[in-house]
Amino acid sequence: MKVILSVEAVRFPLTGIGRYSYELARGLMASDDVEDLKLLSGLRFLPTLPVAQSHSSAQHGLKRLVQGSGFLTGIYQRGMPLLRALTLRAMGDHIYHSPNFFLPPFPGAKIATFHDLSAFKWSECYDPVKVRFLKKELLKTLKNSDALITDSEYTRRELADFSGWPLEKIHAVPLASSPEFFPRTSIEVKAVLEKYRLRYHGYTLYVGTIEPRKNLVRLLDAYGRLPLAMRQRWPLVFSGYRGWRSEDVHRRIDQAEKQGWAHYLGFLPADELPELYAGARLFVFPSLYEGFGLPVLEAMSSGVPVVCSNSSSLPEVVGAAALMSDPNDVVGLSENLEIGLQDDLWRKRAILAGLARANGFSWHQCVNSTIKVYRSFQ
């Protein structure tokens, strides 16, 4: 089969969609089922699979400028699809797969991956300019796709209910954690932890974008209910890109830092994240809404117990391996955090259960399941 895969999301900052695009591309490149794979970024085909940069670039700065301007976004919305259509006009014998919602005009079979419906379900958590752009493009994709892929069964059914698409044309293909996420000794993580002045198993970790949908103000409220000595012994560490409307969270983190029980590390290079995960005593992910929740899987793969919310797709990912509570329940979250930090019996069970659970997901399975979707168009 012949496939065109968009790899535009493989860039700084490397989000879950970028990781998915990268791993999918890598798997398709190694597959005997794909006779011709073309990697599209912008308006050009790339000779090799890109690697996300660790730091912001001029191109990223330009992207942020466009996203923040309704006028520039409008120009991009009108112009880019037409230019891509010209690039792809003679390639109708390929299958076009977009791992990031958006589909350009294309003469052949078109597949798009929907990671979530947050632009519609949680639009108040996004920049209004971005929401308008996302809604328009996502509705266009629903109209023009030949098949859809989601990261979870939860999103598959949510998308069917929202769009009216038949379930048989929507395929749930779970993600996975990458091979570099595994348990490590204190010696193996020493260099990264010393760089950020952290102790091995001496902190609770959150990894993800700092934005309203991640429910981080309630997390700080819940952590603040723990005894001060416990918070100072195991401070709450945040790693992630500064998202929209994150000012309140950062103000709260600053206050907690002055009391010695929180740290914001910023957006870490991808090659440091496995050590940061493996060095944590506990991983917490209280998100209000997720299409999958890749960080919880990465934490379990790293041998770290998980406390998370019971919202959306997260129960589907963690199974019985994590402590869960309603994302609006500050008291329940605080109680789970205390168990996660202090109950050694639960911690041992959670580590083993988390490793077993994470082993049930693999990028190999993800790639093979995606290829099965492609085959339906041969």
C-alpha cells in the first residue's frame, strides 16, 4: 500500500500528538505492508523522519504569532489547504492519514485521527481564536474523511454520538509508552535529578501542558491539604509547556514554592523525561478531560504509582492499577495523594499492577491496528 502521513506535529513542543505521529511514522517505515511512505510537513515531503527539537525555534515563534492573530489565522485557513491541494493533486493512488485532525483536499482515501473533542466539549479552556479554527477544521474533517481513528474506546463512542458517524467507520487504536520509559535506579537518574535539584523518589510529578483542562488549581488545593511536613518532604513538581490561561496556576505554584513544596521545571527536553518519571515517588494526573492520557501510561511504564481522575478515557488506560477520584473532588484527590505517598503496601501493588497494565499497550500493536484500517481501502 502507499501512504502519505503528516508529521507536522513532530516539532517543539513535542506533545502527545507529536509523539504519536513520530512513533506511527517509525512503525510504518519498518512495515513490509507499506510499499511507499511519504512524510509530509507543511508543503513538502521530507527525506527522513524529523526529530523534535528540545528548544523553541523561529518557526515555532512564527506559529505562535499566527495562532494569536485572527487575521493571520484567517489567511492560513484559506491559503494552506489550497497550497496543500496543489502538492497532493497527483497522488490519489495513496492513502492520506492525518494524525492531527486536519485534512487537506485530497483525491484519494482520507483518514484522520481524532484524539479528543476538547474544542467542542471544553472550549472555555482554549484561546477563542484557536477554538474557532479547530471547530471549523474538525467539522470539515468529519465531512470529508473516509474513516476515523481515535485513541480510545471512550473517544470512539463520544465521536460517534457527536458526529452521527457509524461506529463501524470509527476505529479505536490505543497509544503506548515508548521503550525509553522503564524503571531506573537512583544511579541511572542521578544526572537529571541533580540538574533540577531533585531527590530520587523525593517528589510527586505532573507532566503535561499547564492549562485549565488539566485541573491543576484543584491539584494544588488538594496537595495543600496535606501536612506541610509531608509536602516539603515530597514536593509537587510540574513539567510542561506554558499553555493558554495558565497565569493562575503559575501564581499558585509560585506561592507553594515559597513554602518549599512545589517546583515548576518548565518544558524539559524529551531525552530527560524518562529519568524525571523514573525518579518520582508518585505521578499525579487530575485532568478534567482526556482523549487518552499518555503521561499516565508513561508513568506506569516507569514503575511509578499513579493517582489520577476518573474522567473520560483515563479509567480505560489505567484499569485497576491507579487510585482514581472525581476530578472535582479536592478532598478525595488529597486522600489518594496521601495514600500514594505513604501507604507502602499499596505502592508495591500499584507499581506491579502498573507495569503489567502498561505492558498491554505497544506501538507495534498501534501500528498494526492502523495498517488494518488502511487495508480497508485497498
